[in-house]
Amino acid sequence: MSIEIKVPPLPESVSDATLVAWHKKVGEAVARDENLVDLETDKVVLEVPAPSSGVLQEIRIQDGATVTAGDVLAILEEGATSSTTDAASESEAEPPPAPPLAVAGSKPAKTSPAVRRLLDEHDLDETMVIGSGKAGRITKADVLAFLKSDDSTNVTPGDPAPVLVDETHVVGVERSERRVPMTRLRARIAERLIEAQHSAAMLTTFNEVDLTKVMSLRSRYRDTFEKEYGVRLGFMSFFAKAVVESLKKFPVVNASIEGTDVIYHNYYDIGIAVSTERGLMVPVIRDVDQMSFAEFEKELGDIAKKAQSGTISMEELTGGTFTITNGGIFGSMMSTPILNQPQSAILGMHNIQKRPMVVDDEIVVRPMMYLALTYDHRIIDGKDSVQFLVSVKELLEDPGRLLLQI
């Protein structure tokens, strides 16, 4: 019985997808629920599993093509067995020949998206790397090993002898360019950023926060917290809790614009910007106001892993009411974050630096961080934005307020 493998329903607001790579070839056996092909959308990579066991009879759409929901990708013959499987069963007494070892210069098997990105980043061709995977497939480890080794160690038997070049004939520095298309995610990020700049009246207000008490509290209970809950106590949970309490005081900062209406949200779904190999993603943690510090840290760790591995769902990337982004992990001292529309505000965290501060008429060294709040001036006045940021500052400088919610 032949079964059509179709593009599954795409997430809301996603019109099409790009076929990234097939994991099976025509004639190969397929197990039920085994991933056949990867489809890349604006935000996530979708896997298309096999609906039944059988043999892949036909591939109708090749890598790199744009597809829409319902398009037929391939034909699967249910219950059939591959010719290679039959041949192997008929000659059980005779050991199967070892798979051929890939040789540099020969055409390798198809590579995964991660391997292709790594090759592109280092301007390498697939034929330059020896694949150690099945049927000569190049793995990420093969590429990394090639980059670490000397050129001399990558010469294999049968390669032509290297041509010696007289260095005196080389003049100047070679100038080259490389043109590559944007990934769908990068193109979508660019579109959203330009849209935010054109449709919102964005302003940014700054403040600084003394993290002495937060760092002291975290240092004092870090080991006990991890032992009790099995998760590390990070800075983000303090900031998320401080943001939620401040949003309760200034509801307009938690609002959004829809046409000519202002939508006030009585829930607190906080987006946390996460840097991945594919680009910036903002997974959303729901109902942060109802979470403990440990619950928030666990949820943050889980959702960040999903974003970085590309297994996150579209539902986990939509619907936030406020966003926090931390440029400090990359060493940023100060920046002006851009709104994640339709949200009306975003908080930027930055690097923690020890600086001389005047406390009680004395100069002392304190761990300080600059905070930046970018907001949509169409609905948030300067007074509200400044007071919101002051509230976040006060809660972090006296974290006991977070427990008392004052």
C-alpha cells in the first residue's frame, strides 16, 4: 500500500517552509515514526516522521525547495522491505562487505544542516573532508578534526602531489568574497527588526543597579539550592521576578497595541532571548508570577535547550507580554534593545562590573550593572518607563522585597 508523505500543517502565521535535508534515500527501509526529512520555517525546524514502516519508493521534492502545507514530499510503500535488506538476508553466511571509506576528493554522502553550516563558516568544500560516518557521511567531528589538523595530515593515498609555489611570486594579500543566502530565520529576524523600527515610537531609558545583595544571597544559598532542587540558582530568576512585580505596578508596560486598541494583559508571560547557532530566539515562559525561583530556573533551562537544539515549537515562541535580553553574557556594557512586537517594552541586562560608588558619603567598590528599558512611547509615557525601571532596581538592590512583594 502506497502512502503519501505530506508537509504537515504549518504553525499559525507561517505560510511556507524550506526542505533542509532528507535523512533517507529511495529504496531504503523506514521504521514507523522515524524522521524522514527536516523542514525549516521562520523560527523552528520541523521533523516529518514516517507514518508507518516500509520502504521509501519515491522522493518528489529535493533539498532546498520551498514547500507549503499539504505538498506531497515522497511516496512510502507500507510493509515493503528494501532490496538491500532482502539481499542481506539471503547471504547471512557471507559477511557483508565493509562500507567504503570516504576519500578526500570524492563525492561524500549528504551532510546534515549543522555540518553544512560549519563547512560554510570556514569556506570548506565537502570533498576536502574525509567522512567517517555511514557510507562516507561527513560528521561534525570530521570537520572539526580537519580544522585542527595540519594540511599535511589530510593528504590521502591517491591524492595528486602538492604543487610547490615559490613564495617570491606571491604579491599582496588575496582578496575574496563569499555570497550565501540568508537562512529563513535570519531573514525573518531582519524583517521583524525593520518592522519594529518603522511601526513603533521606540525610546530607551537607562539606570544602574547595585547587585551586591543579590550576589551575596546567591553565593550563600547556591549549593543548598542546587542540592534541594537539582538546578542552579542564576541571576535571571531574580530579574524575572523583579520584572513581574514591577509590571503589576505599571500594567501599561505589560500591554500591547492592536490597531487603535491597547490590550492590557493580566498574566505575565516573559520572553527570554536565547542565542543559538541559527540566530536569536525568544522562547516564552508562561505565568512567571505563579512560579517559584526553582520552577523558573528549571523551565528556563529546559526551554533554552530546546531553542539551541532546534526542537522548540512555535507555540513556545509566541504570545509573550514582556521580554528580557541579556547582552552581558557576551560582555556588553550598554545597549539599546529593540522591541519584540507586539510587546510594548523590553529590558536589557548587561555586564556586571566592579565600579567605585559613593555609599553613605564613602567611596566603595560595588558590582554594578547598567539596565536599559526600550519602550513604545505611543502608549508608555516617560514617567511610567522611568518609574518601572526604578522599581526593578529597588527590588534587585533589596531582594527581600521580592519575598514580601512590596
